[in-house]
Amino acid sequence: MSFSQDILDKARPYIDAQVQKPFLQGLINGDLPVDRFEYWLKVDYPYLFNFIKVMAVGMAKADDPQDMWVFLEHVKGIQNEMKDHEGHAARIGLPKEELLKHRPGPLKYSYMRHQLSTAFQGTVAETQAAVLACQWGYGECCRMLLKQKPVAEDHPYKKWFEFHSSAEHIPGLQMSLDLLDRHAAVSNESQRRKLEEIFMISVQHETMLWDEYYHKGQWETH
């Protein structure tokens, strides 16, 4: 079994937990309140900017042109995802300015810092490990939910499921897995454990964040 497949298998219980979260259940059932979806848009949009920063740091560290190409392709994918967010915002009447100025919630901020600090402090492979949960998890959750309950043409979140379950994301995911496997093959056991730890921290953030989106988590103020 490859290194990447091994860590995905270890993370599978978290995906199983994610699809049961109220936010995702509300999405697939079509009854997620719009204000919760709007909150997700507002806090996920700055995350996408942060993702580009993470990739930029990774590219600056990459000596292998193949690794640089992978990160560049990830940036292209994120640009498409930003356009998708903007389309959702337009459909619900949320001005783009609101997407640009909203502050991430506490857990979202923690996740963004985990990824960015990993990129600055770690290796190319560790940078990839930090963002893999995002690249893998959304598609996995969407496909699982759609198998259980296909969405009708008039489903309010049909476009969300179409985007995140699209097969067009699979080549980019495979590039991520291949990068990790290339680096794991020339890493020692301690280095491979570090990659797995970074990935699992991201998986745990992704899992817990569905609750922050649903409850519209805010920073404590006095």
C-alpha cells in the first residue's frame, strides 16, 4: 500500500463523521438555513487566499520542477473555487465586498495558521500534507452524500454539490498524492510520521469546522 493511501485509510473514520454533521446533512437535505451557508462562504473565502499563500511558500521551497508544477496547478484550482464562491454569493444576494472583509472564525483561523506555518517551517512534502485534507475531504463527503440521496434539479444547493463532487478535481488530487508518495519514498520513518501527523491535524480541523460553520462560531469579545 502506498503512503498516501495508508493515511487516507486512517482518516476514513473522520469522513464518516463529517457526513453526519448537521451542516452537511442540511446541505444534502436542502434545508440548511441560508444564514449558515452565508457564514461558510464568508469564512471560507479568506481561507482560499491563505491557501494561495501556502502554495506560494511551497513553490519557493521546491527544487524539483515537478513539485512546483503541482503547487501551481493547485493555485489554478483555487482560482476556480473562488469563482464558485462568488457565484454562490451572487445567487443569495451577498456582495463580494462581504466576502473580502469577513474575519475567519476561531477554528478556521487556527486551521489557516496550521497550514501557513507548516509551509514556512516545513518541507515541500509537509506543505502538501497540510492541504491534502481539504483537497480530498470535500469530494469524498459530497460523493458519499450524493450516493445516499441524489439531488433534484430544483435542489437549493445543487450547484455546490456539482462543483465539489466534480471529477475535474480528481487529477489535482492525484497530483497531491503522487507528490507525497515521491517524497515519502525517500524519507525516513520519523519524517513519514511527521507527514501523517500534519495531515491528521488538518483532517481534524476539517471535521470540527463543520460544527463551527453550522453554529456560526464567533470570537469572544468583552
